[in-house]
Amino acid sequence: MPRASAADAARTAERILGRASAQFAAQGVAAVSLDDVARAAGVTRGAVYHHFGSKAGVLAAVVDRLHGEVAERVVAAADEAGEDPLDRLRAGSHAFLDAITARATARILLVDAPAILGWEAWRQSDAEHSGAHLRDALEELGVSADLLEALAAQLSGAMNESAVWVAAQPDPAAALRSAHSALDRLLRAAVD
């Protein structure tokens, strides 16, 4: 039997990630087995192991993809905001809050991933994606080097905690509106 081409393997891995993301979002990571993921993707459990090594490996790949998608929304919003660094920071921060609180993303990124992968792995993924853009935006605003990392960590923490709060509210849309108002106040105070 001929081996699959690299393109076939990439399509299989992509299909596995897509199905795993959907199942993790709908049921929670703990409720989904690798057999469930394999069945949904139309592959064997061995194929899942081949591509990702373990359920944690699948989750790590899903988390990395979701953080990347959130970061893309952050960058797009900042780019659309124009040239003013504060407008760019504000738009990107609001886009982050909107993207990370989307139902599927919130459950995976804010609840399951930190608990299963650990905060250190979660923070690293966040720092490599949206966190990097936040640091760049603060640097563009002229935040001094001695405060840059601390301010980025504090703003990132505040936005992540706000996202967790929004996701847990009975009326997430109303909570998100409040979170956006609070975020504006926080950003104004942070860059004064």
C-alpha cells in the first residue's frame, strides 16, 4: 500500500484538528476521547496518535490554532484603526476580548486548556500570539522598556480575566458590553 503524500497527511491532520475543535467546544475536552475525534474525522485512532501523539497533543495544537486566530483578529482590528497608536491598541484589545469570548473559543481557551495543559503552556501560547501584539502596541505608544513587560502582563491578565468573567455570565452580550467599557477605562489609565 503506498504511503500518503505530505499533502494528504496535512489534510488529515487539518481534518482531525477541525473535528477535535468542534467536539472540544461542544462537549468540553474531558468528555471527548481520541476515539471520538478519530471517528468524527473519519480516521483511525492510530492516525490521531501519529499526527499529535496524545489527546494533550491534539489540544495543544487546537489551542495554538485558536490563539493564532484570535491574534489575527487583533492585528486586523488594529490595522483598520489607522495610524494613532492608542486607537490601534484600543481596537486590538477590544478585538481580543470579542474573539476570545466567542463561545467555542472561550470554552477551549479559557476553561479546558489551562486546566489540562497547565497555565505555563497556555501563557506561552498566548504570549506568542496576542501577547506579542500587545507588547508591540505598548512599545509603539512609547511605554518605557523598564515598564513594558510588566504593563503587558497586567493588561493581558486583566483582559483574560475579563474574558473568563464574560464567558461565565448568564447574559454574555451584556457582560461583554460592560467589559468593553471597563477595558476603555483601563487602557486610558494604563497609558497616561
